[in-house]
Amino acid sequence: MYINEKTERPSKEEQKVAMESYDALATALDQIHSDYPEIEIKETNEKIKVSLKALQLLAKILKETGKGKLVSIVPVATEITTQAAAEILGCSRPHLIKLLESGEIAFAKVGKHRRIKYQDLLDFKRKIKLEQRKLLIEIMKSDEESGLYDS
């Protein structure tokens, strides 16, 4: 697996080109009816068959790049360190260890080190976001009922 160690924000020119490319690709994707469309590289006149899902992923990458955001592609089966997982969740490493040890997030041990599957981390993050949303709605309803919140 290739890991780009030198990550830089896209330049203004790269952002502009990405947004133009995204607009063109998004329009083209709406017209594609094949699971494996053929694209052509103008400079080489080479035609390449690409899966529709790969082109949809490319569109998402272009959209985010156009906004000036960094993009990283991580295979979902990738195992990551506890430090990387904590950074993704936006919490401390000791707090993450507590989540692992309590069974909230699955992990495996490699020697003395814990490794977390990226997909398991994303699933946990999604679950937490849903719980937060439900709690926020409950708070808003409670505030409305007590007259503290004007709807």
C-alpha cells in the first residue's frame, strides 16, 4: 500500500481545476448507464475501462480537493495504531484505550500493541454521532416543552 508522507493542501490552481473537473465529471456521471464506462485520456488518445464506482469516488475526491481539503484514501481493512485512532476520533489516547478495553471498539493485539480496523473505528464514530443527534433532539424537545426554546 502506498502512503504519501508529504501531504500538502491543494494550491488555489489545483482547487480551481478540481472544481471544474468535478463539475464536468458529475455531469457525465449522470449520463452513464454502464457499470464499466470507457474514458479517454486526451493527451495519449488512450481509452481505459473504469468501474462506475471508481469514477464516483474520483468525483468525491475532486469535490473535496476543490474545497481545499486534504484527501486520504484508506482501505477499510487497514489496521491502525491507537494514536492514529485517537486522532481520528479527536480524543486522547488514554481515553481511546478505555473504549477499547471496555469493548466499545473491537481491536486486536499484535505483541503488546493494539491495532484497530479502520472500518470498526468508522462504525463506532457513526454510532456516536447518531447517539449525539438523538440526545440533541431530546434536549431540544425538552426545552420546547418547558418554554425555553422558541420553535
